[in-house]
Amino acid sequence: MGSALRVHVLGPSWSFSHEAALKLFEKAEISLNRTISEVFRSVASDEQSVGVVPIENSLQGPVNETVDGLAEYEQIFVKEEGVMKVNLVLAKNPKSEKLTHIASNPYALSQASSFIAKNKFEVISVPSTSQAAEVAARESEVGAICSELAARHYGLEIVARHVEDRESYTRFFVLAHSDSPIGAKKSTLIMNLEHKPGALFRALEAFAKNDVNLLMIYSRPLRSSRWEYYFYLDFEGSRIEHKVNKALEELTRVTQRVLVKGSYSSKNINELFKT
Amino acid sequence: MGSALRVHVLGPSWSFSHEAALKLFEKAEISLNRTISEVFRSVASDEQSVGVVPIENSLQGPVNETVDGLAEYEQIFVKEEGVMKVNLVLAKNPKSEKLTHIASNPYALSQASSFIAKNKFEVISVPSTSQAAEVAARESEVGAICSELAARHYGLEIVARHVEDRESYTRFFVLAHSDSPIGAKKSTLIMNLEHKPGALFRALEAFAKNDVNLLMIYSRPLRSSRWEYYFYLDFEGSRIEHKVNKALEELTRVTQRVLVKGSYSSKNINELFKT
């Protein structure tokens, strides 16, 4: 029997990335990293490993550190996508009598702002939802807004479910040294434009002419020159389909650099087995 | 003599936004706000006032809260742009003998990461660079990475200048109830696309055909529907120029919504009088 696949994820333990990785890979040796950049470095230095990182949340938008990592690490590709519904719970120490404070990370706090205001809690900002659960386990007057998984692992009791103002979904990418183009419905690329007026228009023309649908386009600053940008694109289809291939060929002719970051399938993580 | 102009800025005192506002408005009654959204609300409710908010940093990219505010508040326009070079200093309490820790906000800490690593400082993350200066004034073993202005106002001594790894610039917008199209060289708009393939391509065609140069395009998630986006655009020229006007007319025909957020002039804040 071979050894388990090593999966690098953004920690700490019981973060949403950790949960996504546990659901996407039933048998895995999970390795927790402190930053998304560290996940990219870890995957780059071990060809047999994969990484799991968030790429976009449906309310917050893309995750800049992941977009920048895809642009920087030319040898790393997207092998698979997982989409997970974000379920936030309010959890407390089972011995707690009354909550006066709520701990969570800034994103989760803003996503649950109506719930917090209605209940008149004081707010404590910590770097992650799982660290919030850890604080709640220690301090009985502090509740945590975190995932159900984190609440369970820190021995907390769930007081309320779905405390978020609106439902949101997070897309995760499985990073690897190759992609999975066969049967793939979606692809991702990074492109740098020529420094000419109309450059973006001509780039998008390559897609429109070949009937390839863009799903998402996002710009990030080029660190090398001020007020210039590179672009991240998601589009429909696999790079091995004829029309996609033709669009990419034309795109290469009108841009400075195109990095096809992979064609991949998408999984609904919530429908996978329970962790 | 009339009373001074009320200027709403993102606080706390001696933040970069506060500094930008002091340099852009020699005589002003500054009102500090806790969030960018609060600046928008304050300006919206007082037609005589203006606001100063960061819109983009040349290394970090656009400021999502400002982009979302421009899309939400239809009655607020961009009246002027100010560009400021970000100069970070290391400052300490004059009585301090040895620094062991460095406090700053996460962005400034990441911008000065080489300097911090070389000097082997422990890091303390606080919400703003001016709060870092306040901590340094109180705790003699803690240095602050902050602006020169914040250092001066908290009575700190400057130990090193230009501690950032790379130079960066921040663009600020002056928000008001009208724009300044006469003689303006730049404009900003928000647009929502039709839900059809090629919609972005057709929108950019309106600019390309009329020879209007795009400076920047950025997408943000629509809170109303998952994995759909609205767009923020900066382009050259004023809305009262013939070709810009023609491009905007054509754009309106191929999009769901166009909000012209104003045509405005740009100032180099570093060349304005000293605060």
C-alpha cells in the first residue's frame, strides 16, 4: 500500500480550507501552512503533493494572495475546483452561563453583523474562525462565530446556526503540478497585456470570436510597473476543446504573456461525505 | 467669512487619509470616521461636505470598500484625485534604549517585511499605522512603522526612513455631490453588464471604437447573484469631450447600467504644501 497523499492547506486546524481538504481527500496527510504563499511554496517544492487554497468567495470576491500565487508559480496548475457553502454558527463553552463578547475573524464578523448588532455583543477580532473557537473554549463569557467543524473540535456547544446575514459560497482550488483537462468544464488563465490602447478589447475578442464564454475577469497590480495590471480569467470549456484551443492561440498573438493555469472539474463540497 | 469646509476622512488621527486630506484642503474642518462606508454615509447626508478615501495602492490594488461605496451611493461623485507616495518610517519613544518589537498594521508590516526580518524584530499587528505610533509612545521597547506625520504627532524619534521593500503610491478620491469635468483628464464609471456571452467584449468595444483609453478595470461580486460581477473602470478624458461622450452613449446601449462617477483632475499630494 502506498502512503497517503500529502495535502498542503491554509491553517490553523479546522479552518475552512482544512475542512475543504478533508472533504476533497478522504485519505490524506494534511500539512497546515501559515499563509497561502506558504502553500504555494510547499506544493512547488514537492511534486507529489497537492495544495488546497480559497480562490473566491461569492460575497467578498477573489482572494488576492491566491491570484498572485497562480501568476508567480508557473509550474503550479489547478487540478480541481471545490465549492463549499459557508455555514457560520455561534458556539460557546458548554459551562458558559452568559455571553457578553463574540470572537471571530474580520470577514466572519462583517458577515454576521446584523446578528451581532441584534444581540448587542461586544466584538473581539482574531485572525481566524478556528482561533475564535479556541478563545471560546478558554473564556466562558466569549462566544465564537466559526464553522460547525471548528466548534465540534474545540468541544463547544452550538447556540445558533446560520448567523450570517446572507448565504455565501467559497471556491477552493486544488493546486498540483498538472491539471485535469479531460472532461473539464472550466479553465483558468493569467495574462499580461501589451502596453497599447485597446489591448484588453483585443484579448477579449479572441474569446468572443470563438464563442468561448468568460466566467470571471479580475485585475491585479503589476509589482514591476506602477498603475499597470495583469489579468486573471475563468472561462467555460477545457483547453483540449477545439474552439478553446483556437481562442488561446489567438490570445497568445495579441498579448504579452498567457499562462494557462489548467482545465478542471468542479465538485460541490457540501455533497461529499461528512468529516 | 464663511465657515471652513467639512472634510470626512478615514481615521484614526494621522492616518494616511487624514494626511492626504490635510494636504488637499488647507483650511478644513476634519471629521474622522471609523470606516470607509461611514465616510460615504457622512458625505451623503451633508451636501456641503466632501470626503477623502483611498481608492487604490500601486502594490496592493484597489480598495474594495471604496469601489463598493461608489457603486452604492449614486448621488456621490469623484471631484478630484490625489496621489501620495507612501513613506514608511521606523520611529521610537525618545527614551527607548533598545527595540525588541515592531508594531504596525498588516499592510505596512508586509511592505516592510525585509527590513523587519533583517533586524529580527518581533511583530505586533494593530489596525492602523497611527495606532502603532500610539503604542510606541507608550511602550519603550516597541517601535512603530508609520508615517512621518504620525511619528511627529506622537512625539516619536525617527530611527530609519524608507523602511518599505518597494516604493508605492496611494490614490485618494475626493468624494462630493458633483464632479469637476472642465479640464479633467480622467474619469471613473461603474457598470453592470447584460447576462449574455460577450457582454464585456461589447462594452469595451464602445471605448476602443471611439479611441478612449482604459486605464484600469476591476470586477467586484454582485451581492444579489452568486458568481456575477459589476465593473469599475478608469479611463482617459473628461465626460464633456465629444469622443468620451460618444463612447458613453454606446456603452449605455450595450450594458444594463452605467453610472458615470465623475471626471476630475489629479494632484500630486507630495508636491503640495507641508503639513
